[in-house]
Amino acid sequence: MRKDYFRDYYTFVTKRDERRIEEILPPSNGDYETCPFCPGNERLTPGEISRVAKGSHWQVRVFPNPNPITAEEEDAPKIPWKYEKTESYEEIIVDTPNHFQRTHQLEISELKILLNVIKERVAEVEKRDNVEYISVFQNCGFWSGAIDRHSHFQLVAFAKTPPKIKEKIHQSSHGDCIYCHIVGKEENSPRKVLENNSFLAFCPWAPQQTHEIWIASKKHLRNLNDFSDRDTLALAEIFKGALQAVSRISDDYSVIFNIGPKGDNFHFHIEIFPYYNERYYGNFEIKEGYYWVTHTPEQSAKIYRGEA
Ligand SMILES: [Zn+2]
Ligand SMILES: [Zn+2]
């Protein structure tokens, strides 16, 4: 990976875009016949790591990512700037055997199974050498940048925690946790969307994407391993509710699980946003850290609550 001239930012150069071009072509009706994520095509993926069986096939299936986003750059010029060997590990978690099903269409019991698989995989991958931080995320649908149409989550384990995450962790694990404070305040705000005994779903005060929504635990849970069975069920319920709300805006969305790095005390939360108006970030937002949205988070919450 290429390191920024002087900051702690890294760039991976991958060949994934070549596949994206294929995806831009009109979908063939039978693409599930060659989809490596569909039951019956298991031979098309690298060796299976785990599965949750259902009937004659499976509900959730995990295998190493055949097209890692953090792949080593071939023949990278190593001077004069810094090139570091990529220390990462990636898995694909296919959350449904159905080629056309999206995550928001899963039953709560199926989402609970998925969450338990993510929990197990994070616990397992954390034990590997050179793993400090694990990112679990989903890009769902074409406008999210997803290369494969079949719904899936990605797990990427890094040897270093990214700087943007470090900043969040610092605020979460030193002194009073900022996320506990945020949840306490947003619980009674016009930005609240949904809640149950363990979790709150709300639109953040200063969103970085239009209609962004967060799910945070009401008590300070570090990561899925801290969750009781009841917490996991409560998360499955609110995750379903939040995704259904998001799907009213768009079927294409991104989900990021904010899970604490090994040994840290990061407050677990999920960030979700729909691809609204098919809009991507421009340079202004990426480079300068100023964002703009077309709806206030209070309006977004109203739409999500079905009041607008
Ligand atoms: Zn498929
Ligand atoms: Zn907290």
C-alpha cells in the first residue's frame, strides 16, 4: 500500500474496476447461474470458512475474499516515496442464499443468525497475528459501488487502526464515552427514528450523507462479543427496522459496523446511509472534511418514522 507523503493515510491500488465495467452492462436474467455467491456455485469461491446450514444448503456462508480490496500492488515503484507491505486479511460473508434478496428483506431471525456469524468471525480473526483493527461493512446495490449483485458483507482486518477511527476511539474510550453521551441526548431528540430496550436508531446531528442513520447501543458495549443473546436479538430487530426505513429512500445503501479494535474500548455502533439521488462524494467532501446534505437530519428522521 502507498503511504501518503507525510500523513498516516494509505492507498491501495487494485484491479477491481475491471470487473465493475462488466457490471455496468445490462444484467443478464440468468446471472445467478454463474454467481459465485449462489448455492450450487460454491466451487467458484475460495475454500469455505464456515456456514450456517439451512435445509439442503445454507443461510449464511463465509469464505476468503477472492478479490481483496487491500491486495498487494504488483510492481509498485518503491522509491522515492513510502510503499509498505499490506498487512490485511479479508473475508466475504454472504448473508442470504437468495441472489435477489437484499438485507432489509431478511427476517429478524435471519438477521440474528448473520449478526452471530459476524460476531464469531470477528472473534476468530482477532486472534490472527498482525490484526489490530477489523472493519465489517456492506455495500448493497449498484450505486453503493458493490461489484457483486448478490448481497454480502465484507470483513477486512488491518494491522493498523485507520486515523479516522483512532479519533473516534479516543473520544469513546478515554474518560466519559462520547457515544454514551450522544445516545443519552438523541434518545429524546427529533432525530430519533426507532428504539428498543438496548438500542437507539437516530439521524446524526451533522450527517455526512443525506438520510444517514446510526444505530448505537444504549449501554456501553465494546463489540459484538460483549452482547448477550438478548442484545443480539434486540440489535437484529432494530437493524431490520432501520434498513427497512432506509429502503424507503433507496434499495442501494451502505452499512458500516464500528467495532472496537482489540483491547480498545470503542462504543459499538452501526452507520447506514442510502444512496440518495445516486450522489457520490466530490473532492470537497473527501479532501476537506466539509459535507453537505439536502435534508436536515430532523426531516430525515420524520421520513424514516413514516410522518413525512
Ligand atoms: Zn447469487
Ligand atoms: Zn459508550
